[in-house]
Amino acid sequence: MDIAIIGGGAAGFMAAITARKTNAKTNVTIFERASKVLAKVEVTGGGRCNVTNSFAAITDLKQAYPRGDKLMKRLFNVFDYKDTYRWFEQQGVPLVTQEDECVFPKAQDSHAIINCLTRQAASLGVKISCRSQLKDIYHTADGRFELHFGGGEKRYFDRVIIATGGSPHARGLVYLARMGHEIESPVPSLFTFTIKDKAFCSLMGTVVDPVVTSIPGTKMKAMGPLLITHWGTSGPATLKLSSYAARFLAENDYRSPLAISWTGDRSRQDVEQELADLALINPRKQVGTLHPFGLPARLWGYLIDKIGVDVTKPWGEIGKKTMNKLVETLVNDQYTIGGKGSFRDEFVTCGGVSLSNIDQNTLESKVCKGLFFAGEVLDIDAITGGFNLQAAWTTGYIAGEKAAMER
């Protein structure tokens, strides 16, 4: 059996290795359009490779996978994050779990993962063809696949696994649409927010942990550290929200109100009580010298200036009206998202091949037998923290196993 895997990323390599281990009689070839494989794995996690997550903080997969959570829950019965952890350790790559539940190779170097995957593939006889861009694919009368590559090359295979990653534009998936697949329009996910407020952006480098970010008028919100940058906001609280709100923001041309609770998930009543206690205990202290909730001094100064409070005013002289303004600013500070930035090189898309076109147990196409999908080409994407790579390992494993099975 000849199996072609289109895409030399995390999902493609896991699919190739699993296919060969499932059926030693398979001939597996990875076709990668770029000059080298696993380029995205190399940069993920700041070059350390955030392999997966412990999922300890996840009570519902919807929290990690805004799109594809139900499918991931089903597939986790076959190969989940615990299996990923074991898989890499069994291949000689020790892993460590950080306090934030993100899992990295102990070497803190993405090449530990890259070398592991390429060694495994080589030892199993997986062929790798770089600079091979798929131009089109046809299902032949005898049930095989005719693959057309750049330069006029034509190859035939019994099974094909598409693991090309996220496509920035729908035109990159036209060949799959032509075969009868429904395509959910791709839009960016995991991006930073541009906020056109010079005074706010002058706080660049300030980190507040935790905050809650939300889109007013919707149920979309995220909690975690927030980093103020010279263009707006970044950090997990921003990136998670961008993932949850990916389609909403795309439909609104990346213009939207943004609410920030600088006190995390504390209730308004708790914040009000803590400020009242602070004023009671420190009536003569100046407002500018005591910053509550562990807020950075620069941010506290910015917030009180924003609502027109004199920094030299004693806490004991703050009236009810001013106290209400302080509480409102702390729990519901309002900004306007004026565009999107990028998240380093870790480009993630929301959208891809509709999951309604895919067999939920095998990841085989319902409209073209023998064609399988793995990774971000599917309409599955996740928040930051190792969840996207976990989706690649899981879908790659299952697509590789099922594609290699005799019928």
C-alpha cells in the first residue's frame, strides 16, 4: 500500500510514523512544499516547543478548543495528551510540566522533538520529499489517487493524508472544495490586539496577572496574564480571547470594544469592599502611593489619572462617586480593539475542512474514500498552551493508523 502524506509538520510526521508502525507493508512518503520539514514545530513555544498541556486546568474541552471540541473529546479516547507524553518519553525525549500546565521537552529546545520525529521516520523507512508542492489531486476510476505536483510531476497512491496545516486563505483549499468538501472560511486565530491609545501603550512591558478580558455584549471572555505592548495587548488573556472571538472579530473587521478586569475574576462587591477597607486603614496615605490588588505602580497611576483622580489625594477623602469610578475602572475598564497584530511565527487559523465531511472515528473523508485529514487543515483550533500541537498529535496518530489498515 502506497500512502502519501501532504505536509511535513507535526500532524504529518505523527501520521507517517503511525502508519508505518501500524502496517509494515506500507510505503509512506511525506511531501513538504517548503525546503525543510517541521518548521512550525521549531518556533513554537519560543523555540522550546510547547509539546502539549497537562489539561489539569481544563474542565470542558470547549475551553481549549473553541472549534472541534466534540471531535477532540471522541478522538482522545484513542490518543490523548497522556498518550502523547508517554509516546515522546518512550522515544527517549524526557518531558517536563511547568506550573502553568504547559509541557516542554526537558532540554527546553524544539530540536529535541524535531530530531525525535525525523529519527523515527528515517528508522521506519519513511521517505521525505521537500520542495514538493501539491497542485491538485484526483480520485481515479480504480480508487487510487493521482497527485499533481509543481514542475509537472505526477504520482499515484492508494491512500492520501492531507496534513497541510492552516491555510490563510480559502483559495489554498480550492482543490479540496472541488472534490466536494465543504470549507469553513479560514480566518486568523491567536493574535494580539492593537489599541490606539498612546497613554495606554506607553505602559509597554507591564504585565498584570491575572486579568479577565472580554468582548462586551457577548459571552466571550478569557483569564490569564496580560502584557501591555507598544501597539496594544498580548499575553495569554489576549491570545485566548482572540481564539474564542476569531470569527466574531473577523466579521467585524477587527474593530470591537474590549473590557478588561484588572482584578481578575473578583466580583465587583469584593473589589468595592477591598478598596473601602484600604481607605479605612490608610486614610492619610495618598491615592497614588498605595496600589491595590498588587497592580504595577505605572498601571495604577495610569488608571487613576484616566478617571481624573489627583494622585496626592488622601484615601480618606475619596468620596462615594470617585470610589464608584475606581471600582468600575478596575473591574470593567473599556478600550477599543483597532486591529490585530500577530503572534510571533505561530500562525493559527480558525476554519478549514468542515468536520461534517469527516468520519468522526477515522478522519476519513465522507465524500472521497481513501482520503484522510490531520491537523489544522481541519476546522479544529485551540487556545495557546500546547493545545494546537496536541490536536496535531492526536489527529495525526488516528489518520495514520486508519489509513494504513487493510480493508
